[in-house]
Amino acid sequence: MSNDRSTEDRNSEQVPAWQPVQIQRPTQVSSSAGLTEEETSRVIDEFRAKIYPRSVTGIFARWRIILVLFTQVIFYGLPWLQWNDRQAVLFDLAARKFYIFGMVLWPQDVFYMAVILIISAYGLFLFTALAGRLFCGYACPQTVYTEIFMWIERKVEGDRVARIRLDEEPWSFRKFRIKATKHILWIAVAWWTGSTFIGYFAPIRELGSDLINFELGPWQWFWIIFYSVATWGNAGFLREAVCKYMCPYARFQSVMVDSDTFVVTYDKIRGEPRGGRSRKVDHHELGLGDCIDCTVCVQVCPTGIDIRNGLQYMCIGCGACIDACDQIMDKMNYPKGLIRYTSENGMLEGLDNKQARKRLFKPRVYVYLTLLAFFIIAFLASVAMRTPLRMDIMRDRGALGREVPGGLIENVYRVQIINMTEEPLDLEITAQGKDLEKVRVRAGDSDNAVVKIAPFANEWVPLVVQVPLEEVKPGLYDLQLKAETLESEGLDLKAEEKTSFFVPN
């Protein structure tokens, strides 16, 4: 094939589908003229076309494997960790408790959840401003499970060419066996993933026994099946469609990157004009750039885009095209880096990585860093100073104040006491108030104000406060209730809450 033949001429030839595709730039169509029927059909076919990513090795492929293993060891292993004879991480929605190692979060701690979400958002903004969609390419669950499912697919069906040939051949016992094996393995991974996900919301050791004996509740069955089917569908079938058409992050990433952000970039200055050639010729004498138009960068892309057309919102920044292009450059004895992580300005101005990195730190990056550091420090400080004992008070609306035998005025309260420690607590409740003397407190049916609260418990205690009638006049008095540990406990914990004491006429 001669070097001066155009890509269009080569694309017009009838070639087997398993051969590398030749990319043809789409014809520009005037928006006022609209699309013809043929052009509309081509767009629809492109949308429906199945992508067959080719396997690739290299530094970025190794990092993807490392991140897949790291994230999945955490996801699958975390629910099995034990902490003081209980599950270390458990989001118990029924009891409204979130166990996170030694800390327990209650509904009153929704503030912490808000701060965690803010930290996650600013972290995402910072990473995107510095290096584009790193999260998408290496840690996003959609990317991670797609990588796992594609690895299974390659092991069962073979690499890109073998998968294309298998899909094109008519159905036979061999094809059915291969496809069935793949889907059985996919469903096994998806089911394991769904069961693990439910293990974060129900004790996973009991869940495993109930699952084997078919004793799960209806909602547990529903969420296991739902999450398993979602994993199977998203990672096995939708794949790049989630990144291209469903993910909102792909749409607004363009407002967080600029010409100095490090992204996967094709060096047009060095690579154009592209074209095929022999390794033995001097391509500069032929007026060609370093790109040999082999389309391997397109074949390895999990979303099927051509990075040579510039940064596109469908690019997840995985770096597969960098590994593939570097291998081609090695074979051609050209310098690596035709496709690399750099900024648009770095590529256009010929900057090295050190010079390009200096331009990363702009005012908005420092703002993100400052806000991120502030919220992290505030979160850690708040958790460190968080009191493990809380008390909330509700008045008995049925009887605001009443006279009882013995010349006493009595108010009844319901006190919620939350023990966030891992030890049972014996608490003494006392009361004091301005202009109130000889205040007597009784908890429940006992004659004293000592209550026992179990570890990680949230208990409502009926509380009776009495004051001699002869020492008060009708009206409303300020009252402060205090719960504190007994000296024998060896702990110095206390909680205080203000309320009022009503004396009727």
C-alpha cells in the first residue's frame, strides 16, 4: 500500500471486520441544513455499535490493576472486619446507627455526613482541576467493574480480534458454551458484589447464613437482586454508555479544567500530518509526522473515542491510549510521548512536564486546597472533641405541672440518653434551677435518679422532678438537667440540657 493513498480510499475497501478500523473524520454539516437520512442512520449506527477494547500493557495499565485490587479488597473485605465483637463498619438503618470502627453515628450526627460530602466534593474539584478525570479512569465503580468484567471476557473469549470473530460467526454449541461461561462468571461476580453491598447494612456473617438457608427478608432479597442485576448490566452491557450518556460528571468536567490542566493529550504538532510508512524510511522527508495512523489508540480506548481529535467529554483519562502509543513508538524507534499526560499549553508551547506542572497551581487550586484542608481539620477536630454522652428532653404534654400528695409540685419529662461508648454506663441525673431549691429527681419507678445505659444504646427514661409547693409561686422556672457518670465508673462523662419547670395556679 503506497504512502500517498488517503485514509478515505483505504476505508472504501471491503475489509474483514476483525481488522483494525480506519478512522474517518465526520463530515461537517450545517446546523441550519440538518442531517440527511443517511447521516442520521450513520449517527444511530455509531450509537449502537459495540466497542471491542483491545488489551494493553504499560505503566497506566499496571496502575489500573493496582487500583482495581486496592478498591475491591476494601469493598469486599471491610464488612468482614470485627471491632470489639461486632462488625467494624455497619450502617444499621433499622436501629438508626452507623458503626465505623470505634465511632457510632446517630441521626443527630447528620452534620458529619454533610461535612464528609463537602470534603469529597472539594477533593473531586481539586483532582479534576489538576489532572482531569483521574477518579473516572482509576477508581470509579463503573470503571472498576467494567475492568473486572472485561478481564473475564478476555480470559473466556480472547482478545479483541477473537471476540469480534466470535460475535460474527453463527450460533453453535461452541459459541453458546463460551457465551454461557462468560455470563455465569459475570453473574457470580455480580451476585457476590450485591451480597457484599447488603453486608454493609445488615450483619454480613448472619446474612451469609440466612442467604444459604433462604431466610432473608423481602427487602434484603430485593436489594441483593437489584444491585447484582445493576452490576451485571452496567459492567457487562452498558459499559462505556454509562460514561458517555449517563454520567453527569462527564458533562460538567469541562468547567473544571482549563488549558493548563494535565489531561491525556495527543501532540498534534509532533504527530501531524499522520500517515502510514515503513520503519526504514525517514518520515520527515516524506512530510509526515510521528503518528503512523495505526488506530491502536482507538482500539484500546474503553469508550471508543479517537484522542487525536482532541479532548472529549467521553474520555475517562485512563491512559490506555498512552500505553498503546508508547509501544508503537518503540517499534518505530520514535521517542515516546506522542500521547501523554500534559496540558494543552504544555503541548502547544513545547513545555516539559516540570514547566507544565508549575502552571497548574492557579488561584482556584489554592482555594480548593484551602477549603479542603479547612473542612478536613474541622471534621477531625469535631470528631476528637465529640462527647460520647448526649441527652435530649421532651416534656410530658399530658400534664405540664400538677400537685401531688406531700405538698409537692411535679413535672414529668421524657429524657433521651445516648451512650456512644462501648461500655455500659451508670448515670446519676440531677436537676438545678434558678429560684428552685430542694429539687428532687426520680427516674422511672425508682426512688433515685440513677439509670443504667447499655453500650451504644439510645434509651428514653421517664423522669419526675418535684419541688416543695411552699417554696415556689405559680409561673415558669428555668431548669437544668445533668446526667453524669458515677465515681465508681472510672469515667468522667456528663451531659447537660436546659428545660423549664411549670408551677400551675
